[in-house]
Amino acid sequence: MKFIGKLLLTLLLLAVLAVVLVYVLGQTRWAAGWMSRWISNNSEYRLSVEKITHSWSKPGQITLEGVALAQANQPQALAAKQVDLAFSLRQITEPRYFGSVTLRDGTLNVKPQQGMSLPLQADTLQLSNMALQSNDAGWQLDAQKVNAGVTPWQPSAGHLLGENNQFQFSAGLMVLNGIPASQVLVQGEIKQDQLILSDFGADLAQGDLTGVASRAADGSWLVERLRLSKVRLQTPLTLEQFWGHFTALPPVTVKRFDLIDARLEGKDWAINDLDLSLQSVTFQQGDWSSQDGTLSFNAGHIIHGNFHLIDPIISMQLSPAGITIQQFTTRWEGGLLRTSGNWLRANKRLQLDEVAMAALEYTLPINWRALWLQPLPSWLAQVYIGKLTTNRNLIIDINPDFPFQITALDGYGSNLLLANDHQWGIWSGSLKLNGSDATFNKVDVRRPSLALDADAQQINVTELSAFMPDGLLDAKANVSQQPGKPFTLSFDGRSVPLNTLQHWGWQPVPLEGEGNLQLQLKGMLNGDGSFKSSLQGHLQATSKEGQTLEQQLP
């Protein structure tokens, strides 16, 4: 018996010694290297561990130092200074299931490749001072100083963080799809490819961002609420490029979006002191839809190239039928612009009940004739104004070929169709305009006046008159709406300088002084209102001395 007892004691001591030896050797760099090589040679993973340590102050945990992990022939998924593995009772039946896994001071690629699935699971995955990266099509993510918790952690193929969990996330710095933010806080959960952000916030472009949102399995987003305040955003993009980023997004339904005291600036555009509120709208493939939405905003200034609005205020109702413009007022070109009306989705028609313009001082763009000929965008086929009023406006054209200026321009129009089939024009309605003074290519006149009626067949100019120092100019015209724009013009000048028409493109009249002019002209018009070369005309000029001259075109 004594021999058996000594033998058992000896075996026990040897077993203890073996355990101690394994425990000591297991914490050497040789053991860490041997384990790394064994896993790399016998699995699809490439693992590198510099050292394995254990502390009796935390007996239920081992620590891996200098860890690097990747799938064979794939980008690195994990690089961490330290990985803590906490044991759990569940490991008795599931050896690969840990109580917690903590990654410290490193980088984790959450989308390294589509097929990667780690053979580990845990009740909790924790990140401490980590960097997160993702470079797939939907998420371009680079986050620094990340602290996070994921419960439970059950990674699957293509989902390194799992498909069903709750998470909390904070980052000191983050760039998501090119948008930088700091002091990011996110709380939410993942359910079978559905991402639910129950609360998130960040410092964005010197302002504050808060919200609640979710992403469905098909990639569409539902924004319950999103609030941006005091944003100061600068971008090198043009306004069209900036808006293109939003139209390229997957479908987004916005229940409420608020932008408060924002300042945005890009290439050749800027908006400052902007307050905007948007409710109940869905954006998809560059279009929008709404059952009962609203849009309202006001700003200090909106600048796009030479276009500058001051203190614009807009209030709109959105519906399946289109947009109801309840209010639009702004200061523009030194004056006031006000309107209301509707945009109708069915026929892409902008139907304005009333447009009022007062005290404008507007210089036409140098290429305004070319702009007039350009087709309107696909969403705008017609522009209709029920009532137009203009008061005390100054209109200037600085085109060197034919400059003009009209002072104190007043006017009234009704039932005006100013665009049809995506093309500007005067397609129907009536218009009356008059000014106090005007200059047309170096010819000064007083009290210029215009009256016309238009329908689908023709534009009938019933009055076109102006006073000169000692005389009167009077004309009538008719312009067809048919292709080619054939027109006729009847012009009379009484006690006017005989070289008046020479300044407006007629051949020189070899008579001097003042007299009477009678002109009959017909031909075709270009789309910008200029004459085509195929003109026919007859001019009769009579001087005060009774000299008479007749000229013909061509």
C-alpha cells in the first residue's frame, strides 16, 4: 500500500509539474509562434500571435498579444495589440464559445471579404481604442478611437460582427462614405440584415447631428427623425455634383428632417442662415413621392453663380398629385418677388396663381438668348402664370450687339403660358408692359409700351409704341407659332430721326434730319427673336423738306 501511495503521489506531482510546465511554456513566444503556425497550416486562416499571457488576478481570462488575422490570400481582417479571451461555462460543450472577446489598440476590417466567418463566438465582443474599416459598395467606413460592445457576437460569412445582435458604438473620428464626423455615438441592433439605429449623434461640420433611423434588408432607409444644427459645411463640389450624391443614395423615406442655422458652401454656390424642415417624403432613383408631406425653409442668402436670393421664404405641401406652393417670397436683384401655385406631376406643369415683381434692377445674362433656347429639364414641361404684375423695374441688356435698358417697367399679364413642351416662349395669354424711359441700341425713347395677345396659332402684337423728343414710334406685328416663326411687322415713325432704323439693323437712309418713316417687313424669326436672313421689306422715308426715299429688302 505504501508503494501504491508513493506511486500515486509521484504521478500527481508529475502531473502538476507537467501542468506547470505547460502553463509556463504556453506563455513563451515559442508557444505563441507554434500555435500560430499550427492554426495557419491546418485551417483557412492565417494567424500570428506574438505572446500568450495569463494573470491569476483574472483567472478566467487569457490574453493574446500582437495578434494579426486574415483569411488565406485575402486582406488582413484584424490587427490588435491585445486580445482578451474570457472563458465561460458554455465552453464545456462548445469550446469555441467565450464569455467575452475584447480587442484592444488595433484595426478591424468589418467587411474583409464576403466569405470569411470566424470559428469563434462570444456573449460579448468589445472594442477598446480600435480602428474600424469597411470598403464594400455600400459602406466606405474609416473610424478611429472606437469603443464598442456587441451582444451576442456570432460572426457569419460576410458578417464579421454578426447578423443578430445589439450594439453600442463610439468613435473619436469617423469618415462614412466621404463624410467626416467626430465624437460619434451610436446605439442600435442588427436583425437579419436589418440595421436599426435607435439613437445616434455626432459632431458634423462644426455642428450637431442626432437622429433615429433604420435600414431594411433591401438597402432602403427609414429616417424617423434627423436633426442637424449649426452645420458649417464646405465642399469643392458644384451644386449639381453635391445634389448628385443624394440622388445616388438607395431609397430613403424621411418622416422628419430638420436643418437649423446651417451654412453650406461649394464651388460657385452658397447658402447661409438656412432653416429647413421636411416631413413624410420618400426619395428614390432621383425622384420623390409623398402622401402628405411638407417642406418649408428660409435662408439669409442663396447664391448660385450670378443668381442671388436674399431672405427667401418657401412653404410647400407635397402629395401624389405634386407640390402646392403655399408661399414663396424673396428679395431678388434689389426688389421683391412673390408667388404661389402648384407643380403638377401628371403633366410636369408649374402653374402659378400670381407672380408679382417690384423694384427689380436686373441685368440680363450675356447669353440670355442662348439660355432662352435651351430646353427645360424633364420635370418641367410647362410654365403657366394666371396673373403677372410688375412695378417699377429696371431691365438691362449689356449685349454689345444690341444693348438696351428699360426704366420703371410696369406691366400686367394674364393666363400666360410661358413654356410649353419644355421650351420657353409666349404660347398663350395677354401681356401689357410700359416704362418711363428706354434705350434700344443707342436710341433713346420715352414711355415705351407693348401689348400682345397669344394663342396656339400666333402672337399678335397690338401695340408697340414709344415717344421720341419730337415724335412718335408705333408698330404692330404678328408672329406665327408654327415652325420657322413667320412674322409680319408694320412700323410708323412720325417726326423722328430718319436714321432711327439704321441703329436697329436697317440699311442706311441717305436723308438727314427728322421726318416720317413707314416700314413693312416680313420674314422668319430665330428662336431667340432675332431675324433670319430671308427678310423682305419696304421702307418709305419722307424728310421735313419733302424729300422722299424708298428702299427694298432684299
